[in-house]
Amino acid sequence: MRSRRARWAQRLALVPACLLALASAPLQAAVSVTDDAGNRVTLAQPARRVISMSPHVTELLFAAGGGARVVGVMNYSDYPEAAKRLTQVGSNASLDMERLVALKPDLLVVWQSGNTARQLEQLRQLGIPMFYSEPQQMEQIATSVERLGRLLGTDAVAAQAAGAFRARMQSLGARYGKRAPVRMFYQIWDKPLYTLNGQQIVSDAIRLCGGVNVFASLPVKAPEVTVEAVIGADPEAIFGGERAEQEEGGLNLWKPYKSMLAVRRGNLFSLSGGLLARAGPRMVDGAAELCEKLELARQRRP
């Protein structure tokens, strides 16, 4: 009898210690954010195995502190360097669904307008939580980093990265945003000739620098335009994208049109590294280069 009472006394003595241990143990609480499509994305606990469905998403995830949790990416995910070593699950042309499923993701971050409707439907059928990414203003890059950090449980790192991005963006706006406007044409491809409208995020960078997109009012985000339309708009500066410096085409397309203001003043500018092409943290670097070259166009005014 005494032995039984002694055992119960020992067990009761352990109860406060057990309760203290439970109270101090970290709890994996549910996390929830709203994505760029307006959907509420809720995870029972922070994501541990994430697949990025776009190069700009890859950069957002790494900036948010989640690089170690990214297990798969789409092609062209080449920044940061560590992204090049990750398993590729496909391209905008096709997905390797078997490989994707084998990676056992607990979160998919998709590009709302970059992944095809067929791909998005394939992914929806998997029943894996999906975050739709589609930043349309530079501020949304910062909020994207914060929201992804929330889903990853890396809030502190994400907040720091978002803060640094905002600080640089605000500095550029303060320096260039109220300068004399420069009407410009942004060329993303030459054959056929494509540009961007005012709703696309590059136009937000243009506005930040005091530029004016001459085709901002077109209804399509990436409209095809004619050479004649560009000549008629007569921009003060022309900027080229990824093919700007090729020997044939690119910005050289405009050199024969010597009556154009941009050609007369030598304002045919290429932008390095495709930094404005991705809605990720490095876009502020591309915006800084854009601002500097728009300022050069101002300095060339008579």
C-alpha cells in the first residue's frame, strides 16, 4: 500500500514540470495571408516544402528567407545562385507533374498570368495550397515578400528585406519622381514589336522615375504595336529589353528613323540584366538604372 502511494506521489510531483515544458514548447500555429488574386491562403503550419512556378517567385521566396524550403522551380530560375541547383519541374510550355508530386510540396506559389490556364488547373487538382503571385505595383513586391515570409514562418527576415526594398524605392521616388517628365517607349521585343501598358509593373517603375509610357492607355498588358505607331508617338527616349543590344533589330531598329526625337538626341537606352523583367526584389536595381538614363535624357535637352 505504501509503495503504491509513493508511486502516485512521484507522478503528481512531475505534473508541474510537464505543464511547464508544454507551455514553453514552440507551437506550430496556422498561418494565413491573402494572395494577389484575392484568395485567402491558410496553412496548418508554416510551409516546409515549396515549389516556385516562376523565376520572379523564386527570387521573392529567397528574399523572404525561405531559400532552404524551396524544393522545386520553373526553368530560368537563375537567381540567386543557389536556385540554379534546385530541381526543375517544367516551363511555361509543359509541367513534369510526376516530378512535381514526387517533391511532396506543401505550398505552390504560381504566377497568375505567366502559368497557363491548363497548368493552373492541373495544379489545382492536386489539392495543394496555392498562392497566386501577380505584383502590379512595386510596393506589392514588398508586400509579397512579407506575405510569403508569413507562410514560411520567416517573418523577421522577410520584414527586413521588404523594408530595405521600400527604402530604396522611396529614395528613387524622392530624387526623380518630380523631375520634368520624359515620354518614353519601352520595347520588350522587336519581331514582332511588343511593349507594355500602364497596368504592367514596369510602368510603375517608369512613373517612379518621372517617365511617361507613351502606350500606357492600351488595354492589353503586353500589346503588339507597329513601327508606325511608335514613330507617331515620337518618344523622347526608347528603352530596350532583353534583345536591345543585338546587331540586327533591337534598338538598332530605330536608327534609320533620324527624324525621331529619341534618335536625334541619342536616347536609345538598353537596360542590363533584364532586372525590370521580373517582379522581384532586384527590380529596384533596374528602376535605379532606368531613372539614371531618364535623367541623362533630360540633360540632353537643348
